[in-house]
Amino acid sequence: MSRKNTLLAAGLGFLVGYLIRDQLDNFQKITPEKALQFAKDTFEQNGPITGSWIYMKPEKIEKNGLVYETYRGGISRNVDGEDQQYDFYIDIDTGAIIDVVKK
């Protein structure tokens, strides 16, 4: 009987652990690496990228009366032989690009 109880307890433990991990993934903020990948994927829709960077420390910005916690980064690309650079702010909670500034 103890072997059956041990297997039942182990199975329940794995199930509870899986459910908790799944719920925590939904509430975690995105990492700077994921934020940079989101931005690169978005910018690559308009052409190839020659360089990119992201600042790892979150910054708060205000846009349209709302305050966002964001990562700041940059993308560079070569268009018609001319380098173009863009700074972007990406929301930590959703991964949405909040603002883009051409430099």
C-alpha cells in the first residue's frame, strides 16, 4: 500500500508543479533578450538589420498620458547605401513597441 501512496503523491506533485509553472509563465515580464528579438522581428519586416542593442535596465516613460515600464534599445539598417538608426522603447509587460525615434 505504501508504494501505491508514494506513486500517487509523486504524480500529484508533478501535476501541481506543472500547473504552477504554467501559471507563472503567464505573469512573468519579458526579458531584455526577448524584447530585442520582438523588436528585430518587427523591424525585419521592412528590410534587413545591420545591428541592434538593448539596455538591460528598465526605464519608465510617459506616452499619451500613460506611464510604461520599458526597455530601451536600438536598431540600425542600411537603406540605399545610407545607415539609418532607430531607438525604440518596448513594454516589459506585453512586448509591444511603445515608441520609435529615428536618429
